[in-house]
Amino acid sequence: MKVTMVSSLDSFCRQAACAALAAESPGALVVFHDLLEDGMVIRRVFKEGQLLEREVSTLEHGCLSCTVRLDVVPTVARLMESGSPIIVGLPPAVASSAAVHALLRGLGASLTIEAVVLACAPDALEDQVWDHHTLFESGFTPVPEDNRTPGEFLLGELSYNDTVLLADPALVPVDPAQRLRGVNLIREMAPHTVLTESAGELRTGRHNLAEAMARSAPWAVRAPARSSAPFSTVVQRIARPLHPARFRDALAALAEGSCWLRGRLWVASAPGCRIAMQGIGPRMWLENTGPWQADRKALPLMSAAAGPDAVLDWHPEFGDCGTVIAITGDDVDAAEIAALLADCELTETEIASGADSFPDPFYLNQATGTPQRSNS
């Protein structure tokens, strides 16, 4: 059974996207799930524009993951018996990856995830990426404990999803220049996606679970083959470990003006740990994701299981150890970034000294190997 997942920040974009997808798939069942305050979930099922069912339930723990596990998965399992294609409109701010994994875990090979679609309004995208409020504070979710920003949600979806459906809610007039800027920002940040309009001929991508997981890993770096003006992406690779204190001092300059800063770091204070870095709009964090693939004895060196990033950047001496950073923005200076990072590398003298003790300004726990996050 074929299932199409639709994620969004708001119900208006989701509604427009699901309507467009349903028009291209006659007979499809369209399911909307909405999580309200106090754990209330409203589920509606449509076919050919007609409401077939509307149910209201209350979850003991009114969180987004519980909504997926306790309502989305059982509903899809039940509707699969009809034999009709299913379009699932997830509650706003629910990550597609969580829903896909829950469905595959619960229903296995009995269903096929056809496409995973992000519905968004391109004219609002850049402002949403730079919104410093949480999803709850900005009114996108009723869950006060959800500390993600709108930008964190959007970049997660742009990385994981295979399709972006441009759905402009008919609420306020759209600025054509700002809309075009948003479209180009999507092209720059998610070059793998099929970008399609909700009006006119609609195309969707094809979901590939392994590829989606690889490109959405916190340390992954993907960049477009060519830039979408006025935005551009600079990718820098550093072979030597970074001095943690000098990198800490350079971080603000690296992040300034960038919509999205991401990659993996080889830091001298934790040389055996792959440090993932994400900077989305105003928020930045570093995360210890455990040992490098070169140090994982269970995997053959340069095996496909090590992941495409490790294989593509494999060094004959250091394996996948190394710093790879990508910066996306509308005023990115490649020479300035290269100079900043070059100043952060350990010098020949520092390497020759054999020093094994460096300051750790990020407070990343090297000893346990448990992923730890440090906000900057």
C-alpha cells in the first residue's frame, strides 16, 4: 500500500498541499491529524473531498511523538484495508522522519512510503529560519516542552524529505520578490528535492529511506552543484585537528549572516570523537556523536555501511577524521572562511609537541561516548 507523508509548520500549507496531492491521485484517502491543547487529537478522513469520518480523542501524554504512535500509525493500519492510496497530513511541526520510522516499525513491508513532502510558503521561509522563538512560542505547536525553533524543524524536513510543495495560504498577499527569494533558498539548502507548485502540474520525488537518513544525519554535508542567487554555499575541508579555543573564538565570525552552518569537526580536545555542528538561523550547537568510523572496529574501513560522508572524505592516514564545514547564506565569503579555519588548525609546533591536553570550551564529554550537546 502506497502512503504519502505531508509535513508542515502550519495547517494552511498542509491543507493546500494535501488537496493538490489528492487531485493527482483519484480515490486517495486523505487523513488529517491535529494535536490541540491538553492532549486532544482531532482526526479527519476525506475521500474525493467528502468527509468520511471525524474523531476526537484525548491522549494521556499530549506530545507529538505520542500522536504519531497512538493515532497516526493505527489509523494508517486500519485505512490500508481499503486498498486506496493514503495521504497523511501530519500535525504541524511533526517531523516526517519520526512518522516514517514509526510506520515502518509498526507496519513493516505491508506499506510503501511513496513520497515525503514538506508543504511550505516560500515567502515566509527565510523569516521562519531566523525566528529565535520556539515552536510553542511562535504558535506552531501546543506543546510547551518543544524547544525546537521553526528553523530547526524546517531544516530537518528539507534535509530528510524528497519533495517540497510550495503552498501559499490565501491569507495575505504574497510578495513576488520575497517568494522568489524563498524558492531560491530552498534550492540552495535542499538541492536533492523535487520542488513543485501546488497549482499546475504536480511532481513528487521518491522516498529512499537510506538516502534520507544519510543526508539528514547531524554531521552530513550536502551542497548544490551550482548556487541559486543571491544565496551560495561554501564548503571547507581541514585536514588537521582544530584548536578548540581558537575555533571557539572564530565561531561567531563563521556563523555571522549564515542561514545554515553544518558539518563535522575534528577537535584536538576530543580527537577520537566526531563532533557534529549545526547552526540554523540564530541558534547553534555542537554535538558529540561518538567515535569516528575509522575507530569503529565493527565496520570495515571504507565500507558502504560507514556512510557516504565517511567514504567520500576518506583519508589514507586519518580515515574519516577531519573537519568538513558547509555554510549557506546570501553574503558568504569563501576566502574569509578559509582564512578563519586555517587559523584554527593545530600548528606544526603544536602537533610536534605531542600535547594531549587542550581546553574544552564546549564541554563535550569525550569519555563516555554518549552523544552530548553544547549550545553556543
